[in-house]
Amino acid sequence: MQILDKTFKPTTTVITALKHLYGLNQTKSRQICNRLYIGDLCRLQDLSSLTLQNLQQLIQITTRGSIGNQLKQESIRNIRQQISLGTFRGKRHQQALPVNGRTRSNAKTQRRLGLKRISQK
């Protein structure tokens, strides 16, 4: 079964499948399922094609069209814009330091992961 260009096993519950879409958390997934009267234990194979279409349309409406790869690209674009403008947050991203917050304990993690994140972008 496919939801917004991501393939799932038919035995996956709807809420679990929605949680695995980038940009949707458990709360938002439950809200979407409640609006379509889909139960918590309902599996993807139990949905009709019409319900699946309604689900995809509701996801697009709820997230205002930015979900998955679009949302990732948008956040990368925003970070690059901050770097090019020379803002404080942009400089922190560029130096692979924590952007907003404590530097004593989480700076090690950010330095380790931040360089990987910057090189991937």
C-alpha cells in the first residue's frame, strides 16, 4: 500500500503508517484518523480505495501541502538561507554548534551530528 509516495505493508495499522511520514507525529495522525472515523486498530488493507483517497487529501489539507521530501527540502532551504544571510542561527548551523540552547552538554552531540548534516546538504 502506498501513501504519499511511501510504501507500507498492508498489515500496518493506519496510525503507524501515518507516523512514519516525515512531518506527522502520533497526535496529528490520530486527529486525521478521527476525522475520517478510522479506528486505532484499523489496518491499511481494510481501507477502501475511496477512504485511502480521502486520507491522502486530508493529509495534504492538514499539512498545507508540505510533507515528506517537500518538508525536508523546505527546512534545508531555510537553513541555507539563514547561513547566506549571516544570521546568528545560520552561523551556529555552519559551525555545527547547537542552534538554540545549552552548549555545555549537547555540544558534543551537535558537533558529531552537525558536520554530517551539513555535508549531506
